[in-house]
Amino acid sequence: MDREDLLVVTAILLFAQGYLFINIIPPLIGIGILIYLLSIKVSFNADVTIELLNKKFEVNEGEGVDLIFKIKNNSKIPLKLKIKEWGNNFKWYVEELFIDKNEEKRYKVRLIPKKKGRFEIENFIFTVFDVNRIFFKDVEVEEKVVLDVYPSIESLKNSIKRSRNIKIGKEILTALKIGYESLEFGELREYFPGDDYKHVDWKRTAKFGYLIVRDFLREKEGNVHVLVDVSNAFRKSKTDYLSLLVYYLIGFLNTKNKNYKIVIFDDLGVKKVYENLSLDSGKKYLEEFLKGLDGIPNLRIYKEKSGVLSHIPKLIEGGEVILITDVGLRFGDIIVFVEFMKKRGINTYIISLNPLLFLGEKYLNEDNIPKIYDRFIEREVIVKKLNILCPTVDLGPNDLVELAFKRGGK
């Protein structure tokens, strides 16, 4: 109910009160209210002239722009006005403007784009009120703003990091599937005196015009640390595939003569640490931690920090880290862990098993599909964030099934 209706209802109630209690004062007050409303309505005239002074902008992502409107009140009474917000591409910062009769003022509206690209805003709408905000009228302004939003330097840097780490993540997956000569858990860098020429990447050297060298995992000093999440929430409905992945990594690292540690952990912390296992002993020792567990996999994204990974860094002495978990289950802890490893100069690589891809057909019904879709979108966002920090792959059964064929062929 707006203010005009509220005052009219109040006046009617005052008339009723005077009639019922035979009292002249309430009706007189009601008449006063109606006369007041009528006088404001007769005098209210939303006659304003509005002109947009700046119509084209070029800004970087994250920066704001100020639209400046020149507004003149052509009526004989003071007015208030405010622009209406619309669209989802901007954050609007608007204030109410008071403008006296026959006065001209500047009105500033601040917009902050939510994403990069080109945007066009047309036909602004202003709501004009009397000073008591009882009567109002919408006034349309047929103006057009063109806004070009370019990526910020930080955004470009993150995009480059994310693209590079996604590429490395894909190479990890390819290497796991086909047993490539090296896992290529490394990155490209400029040639330094003393580097072995056999590791020069000639294709990229030709592209960039200077010597580019590819670092390989096997050339890094220190152990490879394989961190395996065996918590109940992680293992549900995917234990067979987790076992397949862990056993394959053991065989792979043994083939490459790498020194490595297998660190088994769950929600309570580190349960066991093994070094340089044979495949047979690996199956023997790890079997108790990789027992099958039925149930619906965890689908939530946990951004809070539980500290479950906080005790693991003291077990890591240089080298590389391969973390096998669910990024949705450990997102907050993973961010802290990876950043801490980076400070120590240790690269982390994440192999995540996506629980959404392990759901059985009985869970894929009309009631669950919207929820599953929302979770997919959430995971896309956090995987992109993690790929800024380190190479991350989010896998399902189809990604891992080729490992079974690889092992079966040995």
C-alpha cells in the first residue's frame, strides 16, 4: 500500500470513528487529510528535463564509471527523483536527488561492470516524487550509453596461469592414460646456461624467438609425495576407481625410478606413510584403507577450513606433491595448503575425483537434475580458481577406465 492509499484509508476510518462515537473531531481531521492530499495532487507536476552528458566509456575490469545527467525542474514545486536500476551486468550506486523549483542540477550514477565485454544501456527511467513521496511518476529518458570493459592486468595474468595449468592438467591425464615417457608435471621456462640442450622445446623456441626448456617431474630434486584422501565422504561410490588410480601411480613411479612417499590421510589427519612400495606390497598395505564404501557421494562444496591438511607439510621435504581428493570436499583446506607449498617452492598437482560423475543412474531423476546441475556450475567455478594456483584435473569414471586397460595389458 502506497502513502496516498494509506492516507485515504486513514481519513475513511476517522469518518467512521466520528459517526460511531458521535464525535466531530475525527471527521474534521479526515477532511483535513483529504484536502491536504488534494492540494498536493493538484500542484504535483513531474515536469523535468533530463539529459545525459557522457555517453561512451572505456574502462578496465573492476573499474567503475560515473554517468552524469543534467536535470532541470520545470515545475512550480520542489521535487525528488531517483533513477531505476535494471540489468544484471552492473552494480548500481544511486542516490535520491532533491531539486527545487526551476533549479538545474547534476545527478551522478555510478556503475561497476561485473564482467568484461561491450555493453549498451538504453532508455533510462527516473521516478519523480513530490517532496513527501506521496505522488510519483516515471519519466523515461531516451539516451544510450556504450561501455567497453577490457580485461585488467590481474585478470589477464590469472587467465594465463589458468590456461597454462589446465594444459598441464590435461597432459597429466593423458600421461596417466597412455603411459607417456614422462608425466610432464612441470612447465616451460627460458633456457639458462648449463641446461641440457636435449630438453629444449624447439617448437616453442621457434614461436617465441628464444630458447625454451621443458622441466620434467623426474628432474626435480626430492621425493614425489602422493597424498591420498581415504575419508568416508571421499571414498563413497568411487573406491574401485581410487584404488585403480593409486596402484597405477605406484607402478608408474616405480617404472620411472622415482623416490616417492604415499601419505594416507582422512578427516582426522595422517593415518600412514609408505615409501617406494612395490605394486604387490602397495596393494597389501593400502587395501585396508581402500575398502569399498557404498552410498551417495558428497556433493557439497566446503569452503571452510577444517585444518585436515595442516599436519602434512612437515612430512614434505622438497620435491613435488600430487594430491588425490575431491576439490569440493577440501576446497578451503586446499587453498591454504597449495599457497603454503608455493611459498616453500614446492609444486602441487591435484587429481580430483568428481562425485557428480560417480552418481548411479537411480539418482539421475527429474527431482535431482536441477540440484546436480547447480553443483556442476559450482565445481566449474572452484576448479577454475584452483587452476590459477596449480594444475588441477577433475575426473570421472570414464577418464579413469583406460587405466584398467593399461594395467590389464601389462
